Amino acid sequence: MPYSIGQVAQAAGVTVRTLHHYDEIGLLTPGDRTSVGHRRYTDSDLDRLQQIRFYRELGFPLEEIAVLLDDPEADRFEHLRRQHALLEARIGRLREMAAAVERAMEARKMGIDLTPEEKFEVFGDFDPDAYAPEAEHRWGGSEAYEQSRRRTAAYTKEDWKRFQAELEGIHERLADAMTDGAAPDSDRAAELAEEHRGFISRTAYTCGYDMHTALGEMYVADPRFTATYERIRPGLAAYLRDAILANAARHA
């Protein structure tokens, strides 16, 4: 039973205008017409339309599709074989794209969406991406982790450079206070510890005094953090930890 142009358009998900165009250029000519000239499509016409839509989905121009479908050397099996090969190639490209997107997603998890050159410019030898899986393992799912991820995802290279310079300034002032002999529980050290806590709250996540105290203990317990502070000034890791504890006690 032949089908009207409206039925074919609805079933195939194309417009009537598209079918008119295919007819005009000889790509899909209906196999039948009514006595008054209305187009009627046969089952073989629908098969051809399915082939056309497939090649269009792969980005082939209509002229090339006509050549492929009208190739006298190609039978239906040959079309299927060709389509299978094209699909395999496309799947390969999509897998490559998916892998690239996954790598970008991993970089974005901690908000570090910078080129290697930019990361070196901002962080020096420290590579934040290297710690992203560990951070997710230790804190993933926590409110602080999610808050930090949301905030830092929007940071630009200039934002990171500004924050890095601000944090380095806090560290230098803490080191100077330690060198000048200011006790960790002095007003000077407490003010700097509070500035450190405020910096974290403003740039990463809400850092309460309990969280800040836990960070202070980590600076001493984790050799990687200790080494970072020791490079700034020997003894700074323990001094910062003690200043954080004293400041938290003041606000208890």
C-alpha cells in the first residue's frame, strides 16, 4: 500500500518540504502518483529514504549520496557494509572526543583549567592536578569539597595568580612574625592566623575554626605540606599550626 507524502514525512521525521526537494533533484522520486498527481511512496522508496537519512547523518552532501545510492556496482549488502565501516570510524572519533572531555572534566574538578605553561606560571613546581584524585578520595562528597569545586571552577589564570600572591603574602608575614619572636598565641600571630582562615573561606570553602585547626594539624603531619612551609622559613609549619590553634581557642 503506497504512502502519502504526509505519512512519510511524519514517519521518517522529515518535513514535506524536504521530500519535495529530494524529488526535485532526483534523489528520491516517489514510485507512484494518484490520478490527480499526488505523490505516493512505496516500500522501496522508504528503504531509499532510510539510506539517505543515514548518509545525511554522517554529513554526506546530497550529491554524493545520490552517487552512492545509484552506484550500479553496489547492492544492499554493500551499502550495509559501507555504513558499518563509516559507523565504526565515527565511533572511534567519538571515543577520542569522549576521552578528551573526560580529561577536561578531571582538570575542572578542582578548578584547574589551565595549560601546563599557565599552571607553572601560577603554581611553580606544584601541580594541583596531581593532588586532585587524592583530594576527591579524602574529601569528595563533603560540603567543603563541593563548595570549593563550584567556586574554583570559574577562576581564571589571573584569579589564580592574584590568590597565589595573596597567600604568599600571608605566609611571608607569618614567617616574619616567627623570626621577630612573636609567640604563636600573640595578637600578631593570631591576626595572621585569622587572615589565613579568612583567605580560605573567601577563595575556596567556608573554613570554620574546627576545620582550620584540622588543616593546621595536617600542615605538620603531612610531610608534603610541611616541606612547603619549611621552604618558606624553617619551623613555619609548626608555627602556623600553633598560631591556628591559639586563634581558634580565642574564638571558642
